[in-house]
Amino acid sequence: MKKAKVIIDKDFTIAEIDEKVFSSFVEPLGRCIYGGIYEPGHESADEDGFRQDVMEYIKPLNLTLNRFPGGNFTSTYRWEDGIGPKEERPRRVEVAWQCIETNEFGLDEFAKWSDKNGSDVMMTVNLATRGVLEAMDCVEYCNFEGGTHWSEMRKKNGFEKPLNYKYWCLSNEIDGIWQVGQKPGREYGLLAKEAAKGMKLIDSEIKTVLAGSSSPGQDTFPAFDVEALEESYDFIDYLSVHHYIGNMENDSANYLAKPMVTDRYLDNVAAAIAFVKAKKRSEHEVYISFDEFNTWHSIAREERFEKKWRVAPPLLEDTYTAEDALALGGMLLSVLRHADSVKIACVSELVNCISHIRTRNQGGCWVLPPYYAFLHYTQYGRGTALLTKVNSDVYDSKDYKDVPYLDAQAVVDAQDNITVFAINRSLEEQLEMSLELRGFEGYSVKKHIVLTADDPKATNTEDTPDAVKPAENGNARCENGCVKAVLDKMSWNVICLSK
């Protein structure tokens, strides 16, 4: 049996975990909105057309923020298309995803949906093909009290009080060749600085998010980030970065090692920010907004170009499986162990496309296995991240050496309850874990949740929605200040301890 030892110490913490790392991303892409969160005429739809069967799966996540409206969608988007009477809104060609956008659902509808969901909004403005003034207009519409053109327009559209959106993304993945309006780092940094300056002159309380590199594999990383930061550093508050991992090679052992890349990526992004801060001799703090990340296997398939100009077709609806739950879980643990630098994190996306909540138009709603890893993260991952030292047996995969079989991260909440997230990456063997508690006395195991399956490709469907789901059947126990557990092969584990 594989073995691993873990040590946590009450005096060794990383940082308090920011509430905004429990966030997601909603884009008018495929069926994320149309047929996802919004489907007038569905038997569960409320008076605004919002599907309540979908809301029943979203509500338990207790999401803090939802990033809207993109994403690649943003780079040719006119935010004004999504306000006011629906019958007066224009239909547009949407080139990022090669679809027709009806604009039936826009900024106004998302404000209503977010209010019902109890989550805040992180707006994304278009600096790729539009400019500073349009971004300022959007802030005026959303946040200005009244007495001006856009604020009175908001009131006319049914929002008497300001929406008071605090977080604003300054475009999206603008370093990518796939982006209409792609810009080099310095040019973008100058534009972002002026946009942030103008937006904050309207509302000094907002926080702005600079669009950084769109993946660790981009040739532009980290030079683009450094160049953009050098031009805008003192005017922005977060640097946005994105990362997706997948198993297109169908090599599960290699796939489950890929969250190690997430760890290195976030380390390097933090280093780039620290470099610019030191170079500018600034006292201003800039943090990481990890506002797109997930597993994504169809990323290389250009299905959007095969059948163009449809309205809300099914796009990027990967079949997520038990092994995806572990891979996503590894990325979530990386967010927690970077709690000192990552202050916003948005799993991409919320429903249907690149998502673990799945619907059928005019039909049912169910969840795929990774949903449960994200649910546990949002339920048990709030508090302070503890420095978690892991000494584990290791393996080599195609692309990675010395991959620990055990990935683990501990969190302590305000009531001193401890949660240990643990992943056994082994596809074949159980793993014996020993967890030493230093400075924590009188604890016992209250629950040990396990998510696993015999087949890495096992998943849920509308007909078999409970084929892969967690159970409180783990064997963790506490003995003399040490937690002992045998972790199932290929398993995601949540071990909860309290006094």
C-alpha cells in the first residue's frame, strides 16, 4: 500500500482565504445562459425565466461572485445591447463563438438573477474593440446614484438603486491571437490604466482587474503580464490569469499530475507581480484573480466553426467524469495553498459549457462528478489556509517526475474546526495517510466524505444522476493527536475534525 505523512501546525498559516475565491463565471456561450440558467417556458422557470431546478444546484455553492459576460464573448460586446426592453434589443453576430446573440439576456437580467442567487457580479468591460468612454458609461449605468443619462436609464429599466458592482475586469485574454482586438502588453497596459483611472473617477470604491496571460503555456507569459503591469500597476488591484487542464491523450496518471502546473503557474504570476512592485518601489498591493480555470478536454476542437450562426447551440459540453473530479480538486487545492496571493477565483463556467451542472432544454437538470468537489470546496474551504507539509510516495508519468500520490491541503475555520482535503492520485492502490496535528489538541473526526469510482470514466447522466456521488463512509480516525486514514484508490476525500 502507498503511504504518505502530513503535518499541520496551528502556528504555521498561509493566509486567510478570501471569500471571493468561491466564485464562478457566466458567459453567453452555448447553453450556459440560454437553456442553462435562463429558459422561459421551462416548467421550473420563475416569472423572470430563471430555471429553478438549476438554481437548486447553484444555491448550495454559496457563490460570492459571478464573472459576466465573458470571456471571449466580451471582445466584440456592446454592453448597452443588454439593457432596456427586450423587444428593442438588436440581434448581433457573435464572432468569438460563431453564433447569433439575441441579447434577450443581458446586463439587466443578470442583475436580477444575481440578486435572486445572492451573489455579487464581477463585470467585464470591452477594451479590445471599444475604449475608455464605453467602460466609464457602464460604471455610470451600474453604480452612479442618479441624475445622469446612464443612471436615469438604469432607473427607467427598473433598478432604482445603484447595482454597486465593486469588481471590474478590464477586458479578457487580450494577449491571445484568438481575441478580436489583441494587443501587446505595453499598449494594453496604457489603455487599461486610462480605463481604470476614468472608471474610478466615477466610483472610487471599485476594484479593477488587469487581463494577464491566458495560460501558462502562452509564449506571452510572463512578459506580457510584466509589461502591462509596468504601465498600469498603481491603477489596478488584481491581475487576471486563466488555466485549463485536460486529458485529451487519455492518460489518466499524467492528467492527475497536471494541477502541479497550476501550482507553478500561480507561483510565477505572484513573482511577476512582486517584480513589478519592487521595480516601481510601490506600496500598492496587486493580487491574483484566477477568474477562469477548470478541466476542459474539447479545448482543441473548433466545433464552433463547423456549424455557424446558430442561437445558443450546445458547445463545449464535455462529459466530466470521476477522474475530472480529482483533477479539478487538485486545482482547487492549489487556490487554497495560494491564499496569500489569490484573492479571486472563478471556476469556468457555471452551467452546461465547460461546466459540471448539466441541463436538457425543456427537460431535466443533473450534476457531473466534479460538481461535488467544487461543492465541498465551497462548503468546507472557508477560513484560514494552513501550511500543509506532505511527504508521500511518488510516481513518474509521461510529462511529470516525482508526482506525489497524495495531494492535501488543510483549512481551519473561525471556530477552530479543521478540514483536510486529500486526493489519492493512484489509479490502482489505496493510500495509507497519517496526519500529525501540532498545536491542535482534543480533536476527533466528525466526518470523512469520500468521492470515488471503480472506473475513472464513470459519470452521471439524466437517467443515472447518482452513479457517482460522495458518501460519508470514510475510515479516518484520531489517535493521540494523529489522524489515520486509508484513502481509496482514485479518491477525493474531505476529513472534518473538531473538538
